[in-house]
Amino acid sequence: MSIFISILIYIANCINTVLSRFSKWPVIMFILLLCIIMGANTVNPDIYAYTVTYDPNREGTDYGYMLLVKFFNLLGFEYTGFRMITSIFGILLIHQTVKKLIRNHSPFYLLYFIYPFFIDIVQVRNFLVMALFIYSIPFLLSNKRLDIVKYIILTLLASTIQLTAIVYLPIVFLIRIRKNVFIRSILIITIILLVIVALNRPLLNSLSTLIISTLGEYDTRVLDYSHIQTNFGFLLFWFLQTINFLLVFWANRIFLRNDISKSDNELSNLLKTNTINKKFMILTLWINIFAFVFLPFYVFQATFSRFMRNIVPLNIIAFLVTEQLLKKKGKRNTLFRLSYLGYHVLLLWIDLNWLYPNIEIINFFKHNWLFGW
């Protein structure tokens, strides 16, 4: 029954995507479905570990997550209730950004449902980090200093849930990168140096030793994550990062190619009034350039691929912002659509077959206490 309901809601949102006058109800139903599948799931590879760590007396360095656990324990919630509420909270945070940037929300959830939703169900803490990250991005589209401070605070808050979230903090400097040649140069030079270091195993081993000696006592997990555990598998992630950048670059080119003087009145008004979309497209492009900084991490462990995965919802929004300006037909437009759709399916296939082969999607539908299983 749960699979049947999911298929119906998915089809309803597919139809809603192509309607000129779209409805909010299919989107509301889809969001509710996502909350139920994620929050009420009872069988997945990590759920036992999360259940065990739902302990108010547990010690660790993820102070924000520990505080959440203590708070929900104090209120008398079992892990099932905690999981449901945090899932709803995370999805609604993402929705706040979605509704600010695209008019029809159905396409976003259709793509998000394909990837990375099923991975997010398993990796709860990373999902919360990603949700906070996606929610905080619109603050960087404002010229207000207070909004920049909000982004910094939210990123630091996310790092208390999972320390690795701190890697998104330097993104705050990207808002001035177009006007600041120095920052742009520093970023490019940094990426080049990091690629050189990543390809030099002796140098990378020295860096690993430095990280362990500096941070190993702060968190024992540093010892696990700072050892090089790949041979040439990291090249896959380097390839995927390159494709991410190229697709977003392509989306930017399409967005800018819709010149106001050559557009119809509707598109002209959209381009004139919706300057936040233009800022978002440029920022997303630079975020994908900044993501090349993560390349050395992929040499250490495949688990760091979450750095790249957390940016995927932003890229989805960028594709859909571009879609709002596209005409219905045209070979270039069709090629663009097929490219990002096909790539999205490829990401899911790679994760399920190579990175997380222990994830069985059918379990998310079969084992769910709200669906009656």
C-alpha cells in the first residue's frame, strides 16, 4: 500500500510539473510523504546505531546533536518521535529555500526524491547539516550584514551536529568574489595547490600525520578519517565534482543567454524583477567551484562524498531556476534537461551500487510505523 500511495503522489506531481496553472496540493502531499517515509522508517543500515546513541548520558563532541537528544529525552520522546520531528524540521527548512527561488515546487521534490533523499533517510545527522546549509544559503543573497552573520551562526550550529559542516563556512566569502580579484585568485590557487597535494601521496601522508597529531585528541574519529583508505577510487568523485560544476556552469550560461531584449514580456518581467535568482545562480556556480577544495578529502575516504552530496539540492534548484526561463521545445533545451536528469539517476545508481550497497530502498516503504507495517 505504501508503494502504491507513493507512486500516485509521484505521478500527481509529474502532472503538476507540466501544468501552466499548477496546484500546491500535490506538493503538500509530497512533502507529507517525504516526512513519513523518512521519519517513520524503522529499518535501514544506520538505525540501530542511531537508536543506541539516543542516550542523554552519551558523551561526544557533537554537542548540538547531544543537546537535541537530551531535550527530546527530557520531554519524554522515544527515538521514533525524535526521528519524526527532526525529519519534518529538516524537510521544512529545505522547503523555505525552495519556495523563495522557484515557482512550481513539484519538480524539485521529484528530483530530490530520486537523489539524495534515500541516502538522507539513513544518514540523519548529515541530513540535518544539509538542511541547515540549504536553508542558510538565501541569507548570502542579501546585502545585509546581519544576514551574513545568520549564515555564519547557522553553519557553526550545523557543525555542532556534525563537525564536518565547518567546511561550508568559507562560502561566506564567495558573495564578494566577483568584485574581489584577490579572493578569486586565492580560491583558484588554493584549489590548484590542494590538487597537487592530493596527487602526491607522501605529501598527503605528511598532512594526515599533522591532522592526527593536532586534532586526534579532540575527537577520536579524526584518527579514522585521516588515514588514506583509497587507491584510485577517488577519481570517481573527482569526475563527479567536475560534472557538477559543468552542469551548473551550463545552467548559468542558459540563464544569462535569455537576453531581456530578445525575450517575451513575461520573461522580461521575470528577469527584471527576480534579481535574487540571478544572484543565486552566480553564487551556486561559485559554490561548485569552491567544492573543488574538497578533492583531497576524497583521497582519504569515500565517506567525505557527503560534502559534494549536500550541494546537490542547490544544484537542483539552479537547474529549475533555469527551467523557468526555457521554452518548451528546442534541441539545446532538451539536451540540457536530459543531461541533468540522467546525471541525477547516475548519482543514485553510484551510491546504491558502490558507496552504500547495504541500502535497500524497498525497506523504506515496507518498514514504516505510520504506514502500518
